[in-house]
Amino acid sequence: MNCPKCSSEKKIKSGFAKGRQRYKCKKCGYKVDSQTRINEKAGSSFVP
């Protein structure tokens, strides 16, 4: 799973939101959950 903002692969678990695991990018601090979909037109399809 890469960060949708900076494409970094470095992440840490950052709790839960609405029953989903949250991750925080170690490079830029962006938080994303385990079910977040990314715009497929941008080249990515899914963040597991």
C-alpha cells in the first residue's frame, strides 16, 4: 500500500475509524483507512 499523497511505502498503524484499520504515512503524515479507494483515473485502483 502506497500513500495516495506522496507515494511513500512507509506507514504505521494509526488506530481504527468506523471499524476500519487506519494507517499514517511516515513521510507526509497523511492518514488513510484500509478500505479507501483511490481515483482509478489517476493510475491507482485500491489501497488494501
